[in-house]
Amino acid sequence: MDQKSIERNRYPDYKKIYTDIIIERFPDKKNDLQIRDKINCIQTTLDILSLNTLIFGEEELLNEIDNQKLRSYDENSIVKILDYQRKNQLSNTATALHFRMSRNTVAKWKIIYKYKI
């Protein structure tokens, strides 16, 4: 097996996943340019979360409480969240509310990534 195929299989193919979701569940959103652009430029976990809001809308927020425990964030997303907090001079609680996560998670990330910010 070559290196490219190993690298390709490391992460899910989000473009295919979201394209299939739109075709099967939301055919009316198939021609939405904002969703298409977002699908083509997925780079971080934050991009995926914003795409979920675009596709599923606010009704999914009710189910989000159950799904919150299943989220994971890559290092780039964590650094972006902490940068957002620093730039906007937010507390851990305010940052957690904005990104819908635990304030303890934000505090833990600040300790782990304190030298990267």
C-alpha cells in the first residue's frame, strides 16, 4: 500500500458523506451555493459544525445536547477557539456558551495549549 492511500484513509471523506446526506435527506438544498462551498473547503472540526448548522438548521440543536458528548476537536480547531476567546476577551464560560461546550473543556485546553497561543 502506498503512502497516499494510507493518508487518504486516515480521515473520513466528508465531501462524500455530506453530499450523500443532501441528496437523500435534503434534495431541496442540492443547489445551495453556500453549502456547496462549505463542503468543498472542510478543513477543521469547526467547519463541520458550521456545515451541520447550514444543512440541518436549528432544529438539530435540540438533539445536540445528546450529541455533544460525542464531539472531538482537532488541534487546529482548539487553537482557533482559544484565539477567538483571546481576541474577544471572553471568559471560559462565555466561550463555552458560544461554541456550545463545557467551560471545563475550555479551561483544560487553555492549560494544555498555553504555550501555543
